[in-house]
Amino acid sequence: MNTERVALFDAHNHLQDDRIAGVLGRVLEDCRHENIHGFVVNGTCESDWPRIADLSQRDERVLPSYGVHPWRVDRCSAAWLDHLRRQLDTRPSAIGEIGLDRWMREPDLLRQEEIFIAQLRLANERQLPVTVHCLKAWGRLLEILQSETPRAGFLLHSYSGPAEMLPRFTQLGAYFSMSGHFAHERKHAQQRVFKEVPDNRLLIETDAPDMPPPSALRPYSLEDAALNHPANLAAIYRFTARLRGLSVDDLATTVAANFKRLFSTAD
Ligand SMILES: [Zn+2]
């Protein structure tokens, strides 16, 4: 089998982003060319959920995921949780991107936790998988996930935590996605962490249009060169395969199985 033709899956991106809206048709074609069969498209706040729903109706590869991102907790309406419930009524798919962020400027941590926990509870009520964003809050994240464990599983996207915490998160049902951002030379410590992620918990993501990989892993570009094209996913697979000493074929087979297991609502 041609290694390039094994189905690829992007565990985390933001195709609804305004910054790629003008070229989305071409971008989706490029993804087809790279044999990308599915993407989890993550919401960040109430205002981008309808665009994601619309995208998922137009392209069967899109798995819509709805949630309030920790950077957006100050923009929620009073009725945000009702809106989220209604959005999930239309297609019960996935909840994300949600979480904790102590890296951002002046985080409102209490509000972040309140909104995060409400969404974790909703995920369990609906038996949906969850995508978690976490920066510089790993200890607190573990505590919260221990008491509010998402029973349908969860993804720690672009996992930047320590290797020592992998077993504890894995025990709770975590998957970990490698992003092209970690392919930069300065991120060698995180590359070592990703060598240790268990085979059956590994996913790959672009986080497009953010988190561009190094230029050698960027065959596709957008007009704004600082942005990340989602078809660069294939290059991130190649990097990860080398990192873990696997063929791209074997990696893609493993990742496809993991993707379908966690995001079984994609079918
Ligand atoms: Zn994201």
C-alpha cells in the first residue's frame, strides 16, 4: 500500500476560523488531496458554534465539537449552557474545546473552572467525548478530571504536560494529540514526552489555522504565512512516525483506530 494513501485524521482544528473563511473551499480540497478523512472542528464560544454546524452539514469529514474555551469565558451569555445543550441536541457529537489556562494574561481561574466543570458534567450526561485545552494548570486539571472523569473519554490536545503525568491521565481515559508546534527544535523536551505516549492513546492534530509547524514541515501555506494550513497534517504524521520509529503506514493505522474509538460519534 502507498504510505501516503492511508486515511489521516486531524484530531483538533478550527476550520470555522474567520482567518481561513475566504479560502476554505481550496483548503478542504487540499485536505482531500492529502487523504484526510476526518477532522474534529472545535468551537471556542457561542458565536462560532453555528458556523461549525453549517460546516459539518456541508462536509461529511467534519465532526463538530462545541464548547467554551478558557480564553472565552468572559464572553459567554447568561444562557450559554442552555445554548450548548440545544446545539448538541441538533447533533450529539463532541464537547470542546474546553479547559484551564494559567498561561494567558490575567486568567479568571474561578470562572474557568466553573465553566469547565459544567461542560464536563454535560459530557457525562450525554455520554460524549471531550477535548481539553490545558496550559500551566496540570495539577489542578488532574484533580478536576479525577472527580469529573469524562466517561466517554477525552483528548488532551497538544499535550504540553510532563511525561510523569501520562500514566495518571491515561488511567482516567486520556488520549494525547501531537501537534506540529512540537516539531520545532526548541520543543525537544515535548518530543520526548510524545515518544512515551502509549500507542493506543496517540492522536495527531494541526490546531489549524494556529500552531504552524517548522517551515520544513509546511508544504501548504496560507496567504498569511504565520498561519497553519490544515493539509500540513500529513507532514506532522511523517514527523511523528520518525520520532516513534514507525512507518507512516503503521502510525496512520494506529491513529485511525484511536480516532474512531474516541470520536465514535463521528460515524
Ligand atoms: Zn485549538
